[in-house]
Amino acid sequence: MPASPSSSAQRARAAVAARLREIRQDAGLTGRELAALCGWHPAKNSRIENGKAAVSDADIRVWCTACGADDQALDLIAASRTADQMYVAWKRLHRTGLRRLQESYVPLFERTHRFRIYCSRVVPGFIQTEEYATALLTRIADFRQAPNDVSDAVQARLDRSRIIHEGDHRFALLVEEDVLYYRFGTPSEMVEQLAYLLAVMALPSVSLGVIPRTAPRLMWPLETFSMFDDVQVEVELLTAQVNVTQPSEIAMYGRAFSELASMAVYGSNARALIAEALDSLG
């Protein structure tokens, strides 16, 4: 079972906190002495060192200066920012609209050779039609109360999806069979989306597997996650995006993907399941 999605971020924050504690100890200061030099309450020191309080860039600079360790401040600030980026609330990501978030993925996509993507609730973004993406992103913007720039966000999503036709990239995509029945858009728009899945299956760069409802479960349904080579995993929670970079956790997600892939059907069997879903739309 993959570790808790936020555990990488927790470990990264704990490492920053531990390093700050070591810097204080190396300076020969007690918590109270450091607090006095920094100009804040001693309780703040305790919260920072125990990872119970967020530490700002300014806090790190003041801390390092008080301990005579100014040369370590920049590295610690960088480590702290990395930890903050591992668990990011959607509210923060969407505060400037959905388009910029779609565009922000482009550098990561361009440098990734092997994509492994598992979706339990929606069609993977790479193979969404314009109408399906519009219906889905509209619901996301409404629910998360994000600025409504859906039309621009959809275009950005379509633009970045061209990568499946370009370059030396490989896509292993897995969906639960229920994804074929969850309706985003009108019945005719769902027909178009399912027909596009059939077309995508012919691309040499794409492997599309469908996990049948009746498949004996070797792995329980998980949150949607995307693997970018063996470098990063992105997990989509209701409230936040989690970026996993810890090698042991990436390996765990790789193992989960393999288990899920072993339950899926491909080729003509997958096309038969998609055809059944199409028939259900009349």
C-alpha cells in the first residue's frame, strides 16, 4: 500500500526542523536564549523544532543569523520551499485560475519519457476531448470556487496533450471501468469522449488498460496518481495536490501501478468494455 500521500512532505519539513535544531545546538544556545535573540516567544522555537509550526523564509534567516550560521540560510530556505511544494492545497493552486495550472505542467511533461497514470474517477487529462474537459473543469472551478477561466484552461489542456503525438514519450494509462460511465457533459459528448478513447488506443505511444468491475481485486481503487519516470509522483486529493519525491514512496507507487495493470484488460477486450459503455448511452 502506498504510504500516506503527505508523508514525503512531512519528512521534508521534519528534516528542515531537525537541521534548525542542530544549528541552535551547535551555537550553544538554549531555546529561550535563541528566542530572545530572534525576538519571539520561546514557544515558537519549540513549535518550529518539533515541526508543528510552518517556518517562513524570514524565520530561517533570523534563526541562522542568531546562531552565526548565515551561510546555511539559503540552503535551508530552498529545502523548506521544496517541502511546501510537496503538499499544495488546490485553493492555492487555483487562486489565479485554472489555465496557469495547466500550463505549469508543460516543462515536467516535456522532460518525462515514461508516464504511468491511474485514474479511478475521470478520463486521464491527456486523452480528454474538448467537451469532456470543459464539463469537468467547469465543475472543478465551481466546487473549488476558483476564478472561471475554463475556456482558456481547456485550450491549455488540449495544447499540452499534443505531447502524446510528439517526441519520444510513452504513456501507460489505466482507468477503472466505472470511469467509462461517469457522465461529464451530455450523452452525445460522452459518446465523443468514448469514441476518442478507441482512437487513442491505436497510437503507438499509448497503452490504455481498463480494469473491469468484475476483476478479482489484487489492489483496491486508489486516488488518481501520475508517475513521471521514476522521479516524481503526483497524487490528486480532494483538497490538495501531493508531490511525492521520496524514492521509497515512488517505488511503492510503481508497485501499486504494476498490481493495478495486472488486473486490467487491453486491446480487443478493453475495446469491448468501451463499446458496452457506448451502447449504454443509446
